[in-house]
Amino acid sequence: MTTKMFGAKVPRVEDQRFLRGQGRYVDDLLTDDPRLLHSAVLRSPHAHARIVDIDVSDVLDVEGVVAVWTWDDLTGPMAEPLPLLIPHPALTHGRTQYALAKDEVNYVGEAIAFVVAVDRYVAEDAVSRIRVDYEYLEPVVGIPAARAAKHAVHADVPDNVGARMEQENGDARAAIAAAPHVLTLDLDVERSACTPMEGRGTVARWDPDTSRLTVWSSTQTSTGVRGCVAAKLGLDLAKVDVVTPDVGGGFGVKINHPWPEELLVPLAAMTLGRPVKFTEDRREHFISSAHERAQHHHVEVGFDDDGRVLGLDVEFWHDHGAYTPYGLIVPIITSTQLLGPYKPANYRVAFESLYTNTVIVTPYRGAGRPQGCFVMERTMDAISTYLGKDRTEVRATNFIQPDEFPYEHGLVFQDGRELTYDSGDYPASLVKLKELVGWDEFEEFRAEMAAQGRKVGIGLACYVEGTGVGPYEGAHVHIETSGRVKVATGLTTQGQGHQTAFAQIVADTLGVRFEDVEITTGDTRRMPYAVGTFASRAAVMSGSAIHLAALRAKEKALRIAAEALEASEDDLEIADGVVSVRGTDASIDLGTVAVLSNPLRYAFDEASKAATQFSIGDPGKPPVAEDDEPGLEGKDFYSPPRSTFANGMHAVIVETDPDTAEIRILKYAVVHDCGNLINPMIVEGQIHGGVAQGVGGALYERMAYDESGQLLNASFMDFLMPYATEVPTSIDIDHLETPSPLNPLGIKGAGEAGVIPSAAVFAAAIEDAEGFPITSMPISPSELFELRLAHADEPHPTV
Amino acid sequence: MTTEQLHEVRLHVNGSVHEVRVPARRLLSDALRHDCGLTGTHVGCEHGVCGACTVLVDGAPMRSCLMLAVSAVDAEITTVEGLTEEDGSLSPVQQAFSDCHGLQCGFCTPGFLTTITAGLRETPDPTEDEAREMIAGNLCRCTGYQNIVKSVLRAREIQAEIQGERSRS
């Protein structure tokens, strides 16, 4: 009997090539092709300027330079602005940049010219010889400057407002006015960024013999890139293949597309008739990819004596940078996912999405949820402090109860669908978390530490995450005559172990050996219909699609095997790749079933002889029946009515140094519910990584822009990403498995969860240690030190 | 512009000799990747902070993005491709990463593997704190490091198992 793979900690198959240095990332491709050319980009050194003139005359003198492009050299769709990927009626003033700047630059890092040369060194030499005359314009940096609107980022966008959006369920303001207690909070979160270890990169090769373009890109959406490349270069979709090789991390930034280079590289490859590569360097990643997180929030909340939220009114201002290619996804997610596991009786949210002369903003792991969670959880803590109640008690009072699912919030989510939670058990999660972190014993610990002159604090934060957004994913399963199973799904992989997790699903569904399954992701030649890897959707969407496709292949296998074994399909079972009649010795290998599924005229090996025309089939019937097709394959798509909602709770105990204000993590606990777990090892790895990224976002990382729009810390030397010494030494994790009723495997997404509650949970713990409110994140020791000075004269609040 | 002068450089990598012609400014990381075709060494920052490009130069961990290829002529260089055992099986450090889920996207992994390989030669029996210290100069954005620390300790365990087997046989 085949061992059940779903739910097992199966070691990852992809590790073998990664550990041997045999991974193939985009910059590794075509390295042995002597015709390969390399590229470099001239980027704006100014945050806001008009381009008066670009002089490239010195460039072509550089030996080894092959070509240079500016906007003037672009034609047709390439000369038009880049697509606005996700339009929304509220985005009344959406703007996107050009592949190469036309007339104006709006952030330091915006692409101006593209040079192709024999190697990157020479291409960079050439870039430095391009002369641009600029007429300087006033830069708009930061949310206060954008709101003040003394200067405009885009002359035709009044007040720097790209969008205004409001949603309401009930009458929040009336409920607040009538509530026994009211609190007001102002809460800020700063900019950060995904910063995967591998930056962006694209390679393209035009094959004149077949008139086909192949593009390899370090992207989170092969099909998205393919659609854009075909449209911009005026090619039929059928002429363009996009392949995503191994990707060195994404975390959201690589879902945006097409980047200028994703179009310029294929354009250059077609124009020059030679393969061309672009590999982003680290500084470029900081100034010309994407950031996220910066938002200012104003909260008014009305509640009763138990802390029950009667009315919640939130207004916030979202800094979306210089352009809006990804629409309003991030602020819409904040505005809806802010609600977490709670059910405020009345809720109103309104936001403005603002232009600034800084790098564009697109989703970064968590995508607006960390800010929303920060706002809601700070509000819960403020209510608890005000009422003198335990923070877990106030939360429990506001929880949606297990018998209230599906729970409708009366709002519209980021996918244009109703915000309706499918399942969860928040009270049970809270019980687990309290136990895991030692919530009830903490006061004892605090006293113990205080006796030693040490200051500690505890915090918790809860979140709900809409995962597995549509519209769909698909899968193709092919059982070869060898019995091996080749599976393709269109979304991409950036380290999540899809080759392992998806193979586990196929092994179980089909009844084959895990080792015989091979998964391909992100290759439009193998699966041209797909969306992408974002929003914790891969396991839910492609996992479900792969399960459904495997079921189809299995149905066909059973039908053919039943005929061959002269048995009823109902009596058959498949295990370890063998179909057998229950209770008998009669059996047939799936490989042989595959042979029988494809009637042949020509034999090419021993196995195929069995399928030739004198060997099989009823001579009175067509070899392939009218409603059938040759081959042992299954293909299917999964398209759910709406997202499935995972949830979790984090708690942290921190120690703050009484002298230096250094913040140390003593304990970190996570309770996580992402439905049924395919591979607990991989899920825990995702949580570890998310928590580390959250620690970075809460305590270390920020984008230090000066008032002229220069990013002062655009290197790993200055942007403080956590090393092993900054993260919790261990994370206590407990799982709850509340299956989703929306998909056949009962799974929910897990990828982003670890990072969502970080800002909230650290703010809560630091506040608990220090006794004054923490309203802005991230927080550094020097900022905490300043806060201590500011609050030095205040009496310690009673909690 | 004048033609860039090229230098004949003989690099000793993983026991093989690579004759390459490179300009003086060519980074060792680029020479390994693009001239020797050893793309297992990855470049994450090109300013010596992330450690992804770490290779062993005469056994010592070195950021290959901070070294010029022309200055590596007399050295024995080991890259991730050279870490596997002679029979092609994974080294104890490599095996430990697989056992402990010490990698996700795999991009930073070669730098960790080389760093730890050298680290365990210097500190063959590290405590957990020493294991953390060993990897404290390398960045990883996926794993949160907990499983990498575990991998260091597991590698020590595997090495001990192998030594035990050798001493028995």
C-alpha cells in the first residue's frame, strides 16, 4: 500500500540541485553562449526632473557597445506607458511609467536609457558616458508632503491623489457617537521592501529559424509577462514563450510586470538577432524595483464596557510612490483585512492613495495586511488599556465565533468578491497561543525579571488572511509509458518547494510513487493558462487544480485498465503505479495503461509494440472513440467563488535594555491555521521566514529617503536586513487545521502569514515593557530611547 | 576608447585548472560564473555584505565579489560545486541542509555551505551559539535562519557518524 504523502514532512526534491550548485537562476542561463549580450540601464539620479536632452553620442565609441535605446528609439506600443495591471473605478488618476522615461522622471532610479554591450562592465562604462540635461522640479517625498500638495508629482493629478475609496458596513460614525467609550489613535508604518537575495533579471533569445521568442525571467508570473511582451512587441502570443527558471526569492516584488527590462531585453534580442541578458544589481533593486508598507492611519473607535467594538472608523493615507502599475490592491487589502478575526458592529474605512517622487509601491509579502493588523491590534490594545482589561479578553469578546461561518463582512475584497470568511476557530487558536507563550504566567515572570532590574513585556496580535485569490489555476498531468508522471502548472516557484508539495498531492490522488512524479511550474510552453504566485495562492489554486487534473487522469486510467483486465472499474485500485483488481492477482502497470491509451501505427520500442494497430482495439470501431482522445492525460482548472481565509496569532516576549533601549526577543510563539497541511516542514519554514522578515520590518528595516528623494540606504550595508543574530533563536509553533470548505483538499494559503502580525506584536510587547504607547513602526533602539525621554515625566499607566 | 587589456589567468577551482582571459577589473565571482561556467556561486549584493558569493580560497571563506580574478591565480578555490563527496553524494553539510530544511529558494545556500564547511573545520564541535555565530555573516531572506543553525548542528552529527563508521571499519 502506498504511504500517504499528503500531510507528511517529505524532504524537498529541489534541494538536490540547489545543494550541488546546480540550480538554474536567470543569470546562470546561456552563460556558455558566446553570442550572449549584456545590458545596463541609465537611471535617473533625480527624484523629479524634466528631461531636456539626452546625448548618447559618446556611447557607441566605447568598444564592445552594440546598441543604445532611449524613449525616442521606441515605436508603437513600446512607446506607450506600461500597462496599469489592475484598473479600479476608484483609481481615477492612475499613472504608469514608460519603458524608458519620456520627458520627465519621477523617482531616483527611473529608467532613462538602455545599453547593450558584450559584457556588463562595458555596458556600465557606456551608461556613464550618456549625458542628460535635466530641468529640476520640486520633489514630493513622504505622506505629509504628498497630502500638503504644495508640489505635484504629476502636473495633471490634483493634490497628488491617485484614488479615494470608501467602504462602510452599518453606520460607524453614528455608532461611535452613541458608544459609552471612544478612543482616537494615529498610527504610522514606514516603507520597507521585499529584497529577495536574487534581484530581477531577464534573458531573451529570438530564434530566426522558427520565428519564436523565448524569454526567461525571474518573475512571479510567466503568463503575465508573456501577455505583456507579446502585446508590447506586437507579436502573436503563439510566438512568445516565457519560462521562469529557479527564482532566488520573490516576496511580492516579482509579481509586478512588465518591468521596463522585461520588454527592453526581448526588444533588443529581436532587433540585434542575439540573445540579451539583464541582471539587476543590488543598488538597482533598491531604487528601481518596488517598495511597500508606508501608510498613516487615523482611527476612531467606540466600544462598550466589555470592550465590544460598536463602531470603527478608519481613515488612512497610502504612499504608492511615483506610479500605480498594480492599482489599489495594497490599500484595499489594508482596508478589508484590517478586520482580522473581529466583527465590529459598524465599520467605515476610507483611504487616499497618494503620489510621491519615490520608488513605486506593489505588494510585499503580507501586502497591506501588516499595516491593517497593526491598526486593529493597536486599537484592541488601546481599548484593553483604557478599560483595564486583559488584552486577550477584549479580543475574545470581539471574535467571530466558530458557528458564525461563513461570515459576511458586508465589504468587497481585493478580488472584487464579497469579503466572506469560510472557516476558522479563533477562540481555540487563542487558547493555544496563551498556553504556548505562557500568557497567564507572564506577570510572575515580569516580577522575577524586575527583581533583577530587567524590563520585559508581552504582546499578542491576531490576523486573518484572505488566501488563494482567483481567478484560476490549471494543471496538466501526463502519465508516460514508462509509468512516470509529468505534471505542469502555470504559476511560478520562488522557493516554496512546489516540486515537492505538488508531487505529494499527485502521488496520493493518482496512487503513484512520489519519486515518479515530476512537477514543472512557470513554463508557458507546458501550461499557457495561469495567473501567478502571490497572495498565498499557489497551494490552494495549483494544488487544487493538480488534484483535479490527476483525478481526470485516474478516471481514464481506470476505464482503460478495466477494459484490459476485463473487470469493473469499481473493483480496481491503484497503488505504487499499478492498477489491480481488488482481491485478485490481476493487475496492470500504469505505464502499460498509457501504452494502451495511445493507438499507434509505428512501434518505437518494446512497450509501444503493444499499441500498434495489429495488437489492440476492436477492428470494427475507430481506434480513438469519438468522445475520447489519445494519451493518458488529465487536465483541469480550479476556479473558486472567492478566497479562503487562513488565520493565526503571534505572541512575543521582549526585553528592553534599561540603558541602551536595545530590544531583545526572549520568546516567540505562533499559532497558525492554514487548513489541511500538505507538508508541515515546508509550512513551518514559511512561518520561520515570515517571522524573520517581520522582525526586520518591525525593528530594523526602513527606506531612508531624504527630502530631495534620494534613498540614503540603498545597500545591504545600510538597509538592515536581519542576520541570524537578530531573529528569535527558536519559534514555538502550534497548528490548528480548520479545513476550507471551498476546495477539494481543504487547504488555505500559508506563505505570507508569518510576516503579517509582526509590527503589531512587537509594538504591543514594547508598549507593555515600557508603559507608554507605541504608535509608529518600525522602532529602533534610538527611537525607543527618545520616546522614553518624551514620556519620562508621565505617571506609569495602570494596566 | 582604448581596448581593455586582457590577462591570462590560470584559476585552480575544485581541483581543475581553468585558463581564462579577463580584464584586471573582473571580479572573481564573475570569472567563476561567466568564464569558468561555475554558476553555483551566486551574487547577491556585490558589496561583500550578503555572503551568497562566498567561496573557499585556500580553505578560507572569501567573498568572491570582493576579490579580483587576477589576484586568485595562485590559490586553490573551492566553490559549492566542489563540496560534494568524490562518489557524487552530498557532503555532511549539504546533507544536513536537506535534512533540516535549511534552504528554500536556494540562492544564498552556496555561500552558507562554503562558510559552514570552513567553519566546521575550525570549530568541529560547535555549540548552538557557536553555530549561530558561524553563519552570522550571511544573509538569507527565506528561512529565518533557525533551520540553518539546526543544519550546522546536524552536519556536526553526520560528520561524527561518518567518523564513527570509519573508526569501526
